[in-house]
Amino acid sequence: MEIFLDTADVNEIKTYVDFIDGVTTNPSILAKNENADKRSLIKEICKTVSGPVSVEVVSEKYEEMLAEGKKISKISSNVCVKLPCTFDGLRVCEKLSYEGISTNLTLCFSPTQALIAAKCGATYVSPFVGRMDDIGHNGMSLIEEIIDIFDGYNYETKVLVASVRHLQHLIQAAKLGAGAITVPPKILKQCFDHPMTESGLKIFAEDWKKLKSH
């Protein structure tokens, strides 16, 4: 399973660069860097990681979205154009995919949206599990449904689990065989931490000191 970092903070990306396969951004994440030139920031992120960097269009209509997607794709060879799971977004996905441009279909909330994205040649489709949980649905059940559909037809589109709220989302995604997941830095950090590891190291250190004193 590919692990992406969901951030536009270059320092955070550098901290975890050895452990991630790429980066995902969206307009809200990029907007947190108020004083940064967005294009320069995206270029810097693309230089920091060798894997895919998802950059989202902000246009809503087909022609504008297509033009913006092509422009975004030229920023760097590892840019993955992020498009919404809308009628026009899926049309643009098909066009860009035909031209060999990688795409990430975002704001996916149903198996049918994911199915159409796969048929349009999307590189990734991003179901939002946390937001599904927020409205009383089981977000991971959506992931399971989509994976079952994709497996049945051998679609190459990868299921990218998004809107991750806690470590269990990551564990469940891995157990289901999701192709990728994107996590905020605070969630990724939890993958390295366990209180028993810390207490074990403390015991080892104390015992070593005793041994040295003899």
C-alpha cells in the first residue's frame, strides 16, 4: 500500500520523506501557506519527493478544468492532477488519461463514482472515509465495496483512502488491500510511536548502565 502525506508543509514532507510514496494537496491545504507562491510551493514539493504529488484544479466547468489540468501537469513530471468526481471532472479525467497524464479523482462518496472514474482511466480514486463516518455511514465499507468492484474487473485504478481521521483507518485500509492511503502528519507520526517501545528502551538503557558499573 502506498502511503502519501496529506500536507503542503515542506518541512513536514522532508521529515517523513524516507517513509512516504508521495504527497496529496488540495486548495484548502495550499491556502494554509498564505504568503507562498502556490506554483513555486508545488515545484518545491515535487523536488522533495520522487513519487506522485496530487494538485487539485479549482475550475468547475469542463473546458476550464481541462486547461487548468494540463497547465498543472506541466509543473513537474510527478504531478498527479486532482479532479472532482463530477460529470465534468470525469470527462476531464478521460481526456487527460488518454493523453498519459496521471489523475486522482477526489471527493468520491459512492461505488458508482469510483466505477466511472476507473472506466475513465483514473490513476487513483479517493473515497473520503472520514466524511462518510461524520454523516453516520461506515467509510471503510465504501472502501471494501470499491475494492470488490475493481478486483472483479481488474481495473488498474488504485483506491486511495482519503479523509483519514485516525490510525485504525490506516490499519483497516491495509487489511482490505487498498492501493494507497493519504494521511496527515499527526496520523503518520503515530505509526512510529508505542508506549511499550518507549518503556522497553528505558529498561534496556537502565540495565545497560547497571552492567557497565560492574
